Amino acid sequence: MQAPAPYPLLWPESRKRRPRRVDSQFKTTLAQAITNVKDSLRRFAQDSSVPVEDVVITSNASLGITNPADPAVAVWYRWDDSWCCIPVDRYSKVQDNLQAIHHCIEADRTKLRHAGIEQIRADYVGRLALPFLSDKPRPWRQVLQYEGQSLDECKQQYLKLMRTGTHPDHGGSHDDAAALNKAFEEAELELRPRIEGRK
């Protein structure tokens, strides 16, 4: 099974998204949060004596976009011969969602010390069962990183993504541009009736 790409966000199909987000009390940078997650997973591997491999932090943050419209993060990794995922979209900043994942891993380490690896394996059933979506089409909202109901705003987001690296003229690929075009077509189908219905 192929590992996911870091960009864009790869959210597990079985997990619902939060409609609203809150500010956190974390005081960490994106770089520090990334380091914290990687260090926690390394220590978890040491504690469990089971390697953690192919760690991929997926999000909509990219070069030049540190505060994307959708700040969710999903960390994918292989442990105990299976793919696992910890997704968090509770907070309004990428680094805060990532820091929350760090704390989730630390909680697993605490559980491992007190209850043993069999308890962790039992708790991981939900994570291990998450579908891997690399070969399935993503919802248009995920592709466009847009959660509102305005077609005009959605179009602005689509154009912004085309200008910031997705289109081949701006360093992206034809596949990326095609995915954006398809997503915007789906967005028009969903959002246009909402507007016409109000007239």
C-alpha cells in the first residue's frame, strides 16, 4: 500500500468533520509541533518495541500557505504491520491540531506503560480499520479546502489554488489542475441550487 502525499490533507473517510473550530491554548510553532509529533511517535515505537514507519503528516499547509482555510491535520503511519491515522480538526490553526495529535500519542504512551501493549492494540482497532483513500476520489470540499455555502467565495478559493502552485503554469501538475477543475464543477452543482432557490 502506497503512502499518502503530505499535501493536500488526506482525511479518513470514516471520520466526520467538525462544523466549527475553536482557538487553543497551545503556544507552539508549526515547526515545533511537527518535531513533537515525530518525537512522540519515535518514543512510542521504543516503548512498544514495535517500529513506527512511513510517517506522513498530511494537511493543506504548503509552501506559501501556512494558514489554509481548512487547518485540519491527519497523521498517517504504519505500526504493527498496519496503517494507522490520527486526524484532528478541532482547532483553527494547523500547528494546534498537530500539537493535539502529539498529546494523543503521548496519551497512548501513558496507556502503554500502565495497561500494556494488548490494550493499545485493542484501542488501535478503530485506527487500523480506517480506510486508506489514496485511490478514491476526494470530496470537492476537501480538494478546494472550502466549507462555506457561497458559490462566489468557493470560486475565489478555486482561483486562489490555481494561482498558488496547482496549475502547471505555477509549478503544479496537469493532474492537480484537473482535480481542481472537477472539484469546482461538483461545487457548482451543489451550491448553485442553493442560490437559485433563494430568489
